[in-house]
Amino acid sequence: MTALPSTRDSVLTLAEGVAVLAFDRDDLRNALTGTALIDDIVDTVDWANRNRDVRVLVLTGKGAAFSAGGNVKEMKERSGAFAGNVPEVEERYRRGIQRIPLALHAAEMPVIAAVNGPAIGAGCDLACMCDIRIASNSARFGETFVNLGIIPGDGGAWFLQRLTGYQRAAELTFTGRLLDAAEALEIGLVLKVTEPGMLMDETLEMARLMAAKPPQALRYAKRLMKLAQRTELADFLDYCAAFQGIAHNTEDHLEAVDAFLDKRPPRYSGR
């Protein structure tokens, strides 16, 4: 059994190739600042990248909220991440919450957000940083920074417009309004909406479907999806050719072909 990294404000489990990190600070509505959740998320992604037993990572919240984002009480008190002058706050953002988008953008496995409740401000952005979002119909989303006189300092403006298009992202960012799960589905912010009691069942069903695929091919496919966002076509095709050459020479590729021809379930070794 793979050893799990220690977490302070989350519960981490691993089964059938699917790691689930559940935020466990319902007392603060799973706020990302004023808790250890930043470290928990970053450390878990780093561990998952290095651990070939992790095929898929799921992020979710315990309690009523997915994440309320920044701790507003700390904002009022100018304490914690929000204390100090301009250079000090800038440094805290860079050394603090901005570690999350960098970590998730570099995640080598698919990452699914199971949005169990409100995902507000940086909590909304955290969901947007994942590859796929499945939401309970009790979830609410809001790019609400402007309501507090601030901006998405965690990089949310970069992620949101890539999901919804510039015009919709601009409207949500400039108004700071909330939207329910049904509207989030309509505008492409989430992939699927479920009843609250079915959220993790639906999420884990999808995660296990992915985790059952050849693990090397799954990670290469994730890398290609990210490369496609920032690479010119000719260069991207070079990456595709190189990765395909690797894939064709894996044992799992041959096993997949044999299983297909033999009409039997494949048995992948990760080699």
C-alpha cells in the first residue's frame, strides 16, 4: 500500500488508483487562507505526481461548502495573508495561494473537482483549475472578488475565460454575481450536475473509468492537453509524434491491443 503524505486540514485517501483529498475545515467553510489547505493541496499534487499508483486526483469539501476562498475576517483585520504593505502582501500571495494554480497546472494526472457546495472567490477559481468539475445541485459559484474591492489574485481570470470564453468570464468577474449549478452547467463551467447524495458516487465512477486506463498513456494524454493550450500546431505535432513513439513501445499498449483482439478485460502493469 502506498504511503500517504500527512495533511493537516484535509482527509486524503487512495483506492483503486483514485486519490481523494477532502477539505476538512467546515468551521471556516474550507477557506484557503487562514488554514493549512494551501499546503495540503500543493503537497498532495506533488506526491501524486511522484506516485505512479495515483491515476486520478479528486478534490472535494467536507461539510456545507467546497471552499469559501479567502478568509474575510483576516481581510478585515489585515492579518495573515493580507497583512502588511504592498510588497509584503505581494510576496504572501506568491508564496501562498498562488502555489495552488502552479501546482494544479503541473498536475500529471487528471484532476476532478467534486463541488459539494458553494465555491466562492478563490474556491471558484480552485474548481476552475481542475480538469473536470462535477457539481451537486446545491453548489453555487461566484467570481466575487470585485464585491470586496479586490481582484482574482490567485490567477482565476486566466482559468475562467478558458472555460467559459472571454465575454462570459468578463461578465462574471465584473459583476461578482453568484450562479447556481444549473447555470454553471449551461455555460460550460461544470460538466455535470447531480443530487447531493450522488455527487461522490458519480465523481468516483468517472475517476475509476479513467484510472482503469493504461497509466502511462493517461499521463501523456494529460500532458498533451496542457501543451495544446500553449503550443503552436507544428510544435505540438512534434510532441504528439514523440509521445506516440513512447506509447507504441510500452507493454501496456501491447496488452491493450491483445485484450481488444481477445475480447477480454486488459491487465495493465504501468510499463
